[in-house]
Amino acid sequence: MAVKTWSSLKQVANEAGAQLLNELRKNIMIQKKVATGDLLRSLKYKVVPSGSNWKVMLTGNSYIGVLDTGRRRGSKPPPVSAILKWMSVRKIKPRDVRGRFVKPLGMAIAIAKKIGRDGIKGQPHHIIQNSLKILNTNSVQSKLREYIVKDIQNQLILTLKNKNK
């Protein structure tokens, strides 16, 4: 059976993808994990064929995994440019021992090195895991059942029409 014939299933996958994306964005904002907004803007989904089914692919900035699971000790440090941007958004202005403002580059390099050396803990809130729970709700599952029945009915009608020709 060609994947193109399961149009209702594709529609369910599209709706599930949209719900997942909204839930993920909501959870990121609830946990106050928005600094620049780049991550939220980067999140997208698309529905692609996978064998005889449809698959929802979620894409976004590579550091979304770090948000949930953390960064292990001894891993590659984050880019200094990202730390500088974060410092700017958070209005972090380093000072020297006399209290005078200094350029943030040195502090950004130190922060990046420390993150690379010691890692950072993931969030105990499991933002991605909790967002995936939306797919197990009754509304998604009942829509899935409804659309599968509709697709099976359409397949039967097509089969009967082809046999009667």
C-alpha cells in the first residue's frame, strides 16, 4: 500500500507535530529557559514518509539536547560567541578587582572553558520528555483511531471500485 494513500494518517501526524511543537515551546518558556529566543525560533517540524507510514521530524538548534540532558564533563566547550550573546542578553557586565567595567571576552572564554571542563547538569524538568507526553493524550489517540478508520474505509472503497471496473 503506497504511503500516499494514507492521507488522513499524514493529517494526524501534522496535527501531532504542531501540538508537540507548541508543547515544547510552552515548556521551555515555563521553565524560563529563554535568553535570546533563538532556540524557540529554530524549532520546526515536518512530516516525512517512512516506509508505509509517516514520521514527524522535529528540528532545532543543536543545543536543545543540552537543555534537557546537560553537557558531559570534558566535552567540547560551547562557542565563545554564544556565551557573549548570552551575557549581553542577560546584561552581565564583568568588572575588574577595582570595580571597573572590563570587556566581556575574557569572562566569556573562562565560562566556555569551565563548561567544557566540568560540564553542566541537565534540567530536572525534562522539557523534551514532558513535551512528548502530549502525544499520549486521549485526544491524539482518538483522532488517530478516527483517521485510521477513515483511511481504511477509503482504501476499501478504492479497492471495490477497481474490482468493479
